[in-house]
Amino acid sequence: MSEREGYQHGVPCWVDAIQPDPTASARFYGGLFGWGFEGPGPGNYFVARVRGRDVAGIGQPYNGAAIEPAWNTYILVDSADGAAQGAKSAGGAVVVEPVDVLPAGRLAVLADPGGARFGVWEPSSRKGAQLVNEAGAWAMSILTTANPTSVKDFYAAMFGWEAEALGPIENGIALFRLPGYIGGEPRQPVPRDVVAVMMSSSGSDSARENSSHWSVNFWVDDADAVAAKAETLGGKILVAPFDSHVSRDAVLVDPSGGVFSVSTQPSVARAAQAARAAR
């Protein structure tokens, strides 16, 4: 399932980085992940590619809006206009009204009741990421929120997502599942109808973690090596590489301040953890 030709309504389908200098950002991410690029196209927009397939975008703020550098997640919808109206009815807000980005599609930028921004994508020629769950490609998007109860109801109303606690409730982590959807990889560590992860920000000492926001995670061959390389390319390590229950992860910052995370592919990470434990 790493190669995708399209997505159904309610499934995250694309990620892009909004940057003040997309050309410089493309150099950073190209060096970090080995991405090739198509573009720039209209709006100084680059499309990143792995094995000749689209994996992510890098562009400038919409309509010159003053938006901090960040990675955005887009959820596929049948109608961007309908999703914008639905967000208002469900207690959210419209940040960027529906707009055509032809020939690729039509988008809107919305905010949930906690203030976390995300995009909705009504596809035309661009159906979404053509490669996921592979080294150098996007694997998952994570919602960090101070209002898990209200936003859980919001995403249920918008997309039919169901939130399921992952582990003890005090962990504050939940999986967003879309019943009937089959994605991901057959041997992945979470159910294949999982479309996103939600984490509570309550009790965090970090101002960013206490804010409500969406972030993105990319799979890599070696999280330690990628973290070290990010620094040589002008980025920073926000959270040094650490072992989670399924992979080895790091949180990084690009030269403009955009935050993202990387994870060693779970199967590779589990094998490395087992080898270390056997020593």
C-alpha cells in the first residue's frame, strides 16, 4: 500500500510545508530526504518526489498571508466548499476560504475548535501523495490539542472519524480511525483504518506543545543519521532520537523554524532494538 493512486473522502491525502523561501527549503529537504523536485510551479510551489512519485509539497503562504513556517496536512473531501460550511457548523472556523489551485484541485484551510489548522483538498489532477509509508515519504499526521473532547466530536462530524484511546487513558494518546478504510501497510503496528493520531498537550512544559496544531511524520532509514544531517544542513534537533514502542523517533526543525518528526521504519527499528537487547 505504499504506492497510492487516490484517497477516499475523509482520509488525509497530502502534506506541504509553507515557507518564506521555498527554493531554500527545497534544498534543505532535498538534502535531508534525498527528494527530487518538480517545479517551481505557480505560487513558487515545488512538488517533492521519491522514486518518481509525488510525496509532499513546498510553497509560499496563500495570498501573502502572514503564516509561520509549518507543515500542513490536507484531508480529501468531495467538496471544499461543503467542508468549509461544515467546519463552521461543527464549531470550527475557516482560515482560508475555498480557492482553486488549478489544475491540481481546490482547497480550503480550516481550524478545529481548539485552533489547530488543517487543509481540505478537493482533487482534480492531483489526487494526493503517490507514495507513503516508505523511507523518505510521509507516514502519519499528528494532532496535538488542549481540547481532545471537543475536537474529537468535531472530526467525527466532519469526516466520520472515531477516536480510540491508545494504551492507558493517562497517556493522552488516541488513534483516529475511519471505519471501513484500509490503508497503511499489512504489518504496521496500528490498525489499517487509522488515519491520524491525537495527543493531549495538557501538562506540557513546551509552549508549542501546549498549543493546538497538526504536525507531520516521515519515515526514514535511520532517525539518528537524519537528525545529525539536519544540523549540518542548517536545521536543529528539537527532541533527540529516542526509542518509542514501535520505532526510533526524533523531532527536528528546518532552517525557517518548521517543525516535523522522523521515524525509523518500524520493522527496521524493531530489528535494531532486538539486536541491542541481545548484546
